[in-house]
Amino acid sequence: MAGTDRSRLKQLILYVASRMKDAEFFGTTKLNKVLFRAEHTAYRELGHKLTSFRYQKNSMGPTLRAFVPFTRDMVDEGLITFDIRRLGYAEEHRVVALARPDMTAFSQQERDIIDREIERAWNLTAAQVSEEEHETAAWYATRMGETIRPELSFVEDPGSPIPFSHEEEERARIAIQRYLARA
């Protein structure tokens, strides 16, 4: 991973925002899901995340822990802005890239993963990308506000779920019961 993590994350956010600028729906929820999926897919497929930044479980799905201060810094640096749009009963906080991304710090394999995640999420609403994550074993294995461990990306790929064996289903049922008991 060439480049600093801060620089890589800035370029990743700029890249996703640039590519998603014409998507019908693209707010902060969707940006967080694309970032999360790209990071964890890279971990599963390449053996490393794109950055060392962590993601936490929130009600709308995985969120970059440093999202608010990090994007605030990017606004202050003139790299991005937010375009607030009214969508029926909700507001969309669309991230708009003001600078051109520099993806030279990312390998071709990493860029391919990022592009796949952008394409996968393109036509989805924030609710749809969030719902997708709420169906994963990683989601059930993590408490609200806790960091989602990248190792959980090996449990299940939401894009192509692997059916559980009978023993795995039983373990999952017990794990869910334990989770619900402590929630």
C-alpha cells in the first residue's frame, strides 16, 4: 500500500464521489457503504484493507469511524463540499468532489474492487445498501457502535452468500440468541 493512509482515504473519497456524481442517489450513507465494502472486499480478496481506518456498526449500516472529522477536514481543505438535497421525507447529504482524485497509490486490483463496489451500489438507494449489510453474519456478530472486524468479511460476502451447513445454522441460531440477550 503506497501512500499514507490519510492520503489514500482522501483520494478514495474523491474517487467515489467523482464516479458517483451522476448517480440518482448518492449521500453519505451510500458513500460509507461503498467505502466499507471496498475496504472489506480488498481484505477478503487481497489480504489487506485499502486503508487502516476502521468502520463501526450504526443504525444505517457500517460507517467510517472517522467520517465526520475526516470529511470536515476535506471541506476545510477545499477538496469536497456537501450538496444537501430534499428527497421526499429525507435529506440526502451528497458529497461533491471539488478536486480530481489521484489513484496512483492504488494498485489495479484495488481500483478494480473499488469500481465493482461503485457499480454494485449505483442504482441502489441508501436504504437498499443499508438493508443489504443488515443481512450479513458480520452485522449480527457486532454490537451497535462497535468496530466491525475486517476478519468478518470472510464469514460471508453479501454479493454471493454461501449457504450454511446444518451445524453452522445451529451455531448462528445460538449466536443470535446470545446477541439478543445482551442487546
